[in-house]
Amino acid sequence: MEIHADDIKNNRNRPEHVAIILDGNGRWAKQRGLPRMMGHNEGVKTVRELVTASAEAGVRYLTIYVFSKQNWSRPQDEVSSIMSLLLKTATKEIGELHRNNVRLKIIGDKNDIPAEARKVLDQGVELTKDNTLMTLVVALSYGSRDEILRAARSLAQDARDGKLSPDEIDETLFGSRLDTCDIPDPDLIIRTSGEYRISNYLLWQAAYAEFYFAKEYFPDFHRQEYYRALMDYTGRERRFGKTSEQVTA
């Protein structure tokens, strides 16, 4: 049965924040006898489709894991091609995001990103900062352990400088130093391609997230597959460490 955006938008249990691990682009291409970059190109089309689908379904935050810290170790020609695709895509899509009232946010170590692409992304963040329909969070050169270490170093520096006492550091203060400090934790994390790993993604933020593992390679993870994941989420009971009796009380 086909699922429509309103089926999710009108459901009071819909997720506010969905995070996706975009896995399987290269295998999608290999399966078809195509160069790996063709898979990444198709993945861009799927991202565009899912941004629209998210906005129509009432999802307020969509975070996509585009390029990890560990991905820099891939063959240099593939990394260069992905960075070129990133620049091309950002240049083309940011205006469309702005016209559709979508805010762009980047998480990860932006210092690793080539200067030209970083400039375009920074301009996109500034251009869209006041948009309110939804927020698209792009994880680039992102690794959750790296993010946590950067937060810890920031707090350690402040403690050494006498700006705070170690006793003042709690979950709220620590969270304020993470890349995601101004957005809620993900309600639902989706991984495509049939793999069952979190891959150093949003480790702190995923403490109480629900998970959904899709069998499709990411380029084939279209609107209906996405909506099936969202509908699956709406039927779950989130307990946050409580018993079912406490949740329903």
C-alpha cells in the first residue's frame, strides 16, 4: 500500500529528527557494472528526493552522513571526485534549499574540506540561517569520536583557563560543545544497504534513538522506502530507560 506524506505528517508520533547513513552508493554502481562515482551521482538525486519527502511529511531535521573522517583514506582519485561532486552539488542546490525555506547546517571538521567547497558551504549556511521549514544537516569529514574529543578538549581548555570547574561539566554543558548543539537529538537513525553498523555516527546523540536498517542501497532508497521507515517508527514505544508502565502512566 502506498504511503502518503500526510499519513506521516498527521501522525502525532512522527519523528522530529531523522538521521541517515547513506550506505551502498559504490555497491549500487558495481552491481550495474558502472564506475563507483555513478553511484555517488545517483545518491545525490536520492538526497534531493528525501529532503522534499521529509519537508512534506513534517520532519523538522534531516541529518545525512555524506563523508566521514575515515573516508579520507579511500583512493585519492575517488576522494577528489567526491569533493568535486560536493562542490558542484552545493553550488547547484543551495539556492533551491533557500527558495524552499530549508536551513543548511554543516557538522564535522570543516577544516578538512577543500577551501573552494568550504567557502560555498559557508555561504549557504549564512544564506539559509533564518529559514524555518526544516533543517538539512550535512555531516562532512564527520566522525563522532572526533566530535566528542573536540568537545572534551574545549571544556578542558576552559577548565585550565579557570573559566569553569570540572564539577560544572554535566550532560547539558558537554552537549553544548558538540557540533549538533543547536538541534535536537535524532529520534530515528536509518542505515541503508543491509548493513547493521553505526559507523562512528552521532554516538552521543544516538543514546535513545530508534534504528531502522533498510536493505536497499542508498540510490534505491526512494520516497516510499523512506516513508516505510518513518511509519515503522510511529508504531514504536520509546521508553528512554523507563518501563512501559511509566511511559503510559
